[in-house]
Amino acid sequence: MRRVRSGLVLATLVMGCGICLPAEGDAGGKAYNVLEILRLDVNREDYSSKEAERAGRIPDEILDTIQRILITEYTQSKLLPTIRKTGAAGEGEVVLELGGKLVDWLAGNPAKRLMVGYGAGQQKIEVDCFLKDKATGTILGQARILDRKVAGVAAGSEEKGMRDFAEKVAKFMHTTMDPRGWKAPAASASPAP
């Protein structure tokens, strides 16, 4: 029941709000018809802070799971006709990319969250997310997204934390939307630095 409700919340956020992105200048570009969910980027050699070091220790399986959950959530919401991992754009495809860099990660411990509380065993996912036009590289939106599991009934599972993170990514996409429609930026738009 909880998983169904999570998908419904995501679908409501994304579909019920006028799914659109700002087009710089002319809004006459082609409509996006593909959303590519990139695997989160992580710098395993960055030891400049304890957060960066923790992010570098995230297992590849967790990165794959986060990508899978995002693809599943957006596919179920029918956000765009095609939701997939990154790939070569086909004929007539106008591709929007969703990705990000992992800033901090704590695996957490449900037993500590349940038994000790007060922040012990917390789970944390923090990512600098971006939404961009694949063809031009134009960044359409950026945000730092943070999800924490500190306590709760049954202390919350790791997968639940990742699903909650996916819902926050959906909210980020919602705030990047514009009522004019999912349109690619005009050719005059500047690419990302």
C-alpha cells in the first residue's frame, strides 16, 4: 500500500502541475519526448571533507538502485513517452537528462534508529541534481536535494529512503516546470559551462 501511495504522490506532483520547462527566448522548440535518468556521479578520490569521503564510499549497487528507482517512478507516472538510462538519441527524439553528483551518503542503521533514536543510525542521501537539454547541454534547473531517515515506525528501510529521495527529485522537477509545455530551448540558448 505504501509503495502504491508513493507512486501516486509522484504522479500527482508531476502530472497535475502542468508539466513544462522554461524555454529561453523562443518557446517554439520541439517538445521533449524522452527523459534519460543518468547514474549519479561520485568522486571516489575526494577526501576534502568528511561528507565527500562518505559519498566516495557508496557501493555501486546503491547507485544502480537509485537510478532504477528513479526510472521506475518516472515510468509509472508517464511523465514522458520514453524514460530510460542514457543512450544515443534516435530519430525525432528530443531528450531531457536528469542527473547529479552525490555530495554525501550515510547507509544508516534501522536498528539504531528504532532503539536509540536521537539521530543515531540516520540514513542520508544528498545530491546536487540537474536537469538539462541533452542536445545543447543547456542546464534547465539545478538544486541540492537532501533526504534523511532519522526515526519512524519500523525505523524505515534503505529502499524506502531511496523512494523518498525520488519523490524529492520529482518536486525539484516540478519547481523547474513552466506552463508553456515541455519544450526544448531555442537554438540561441547558451550551453552549460
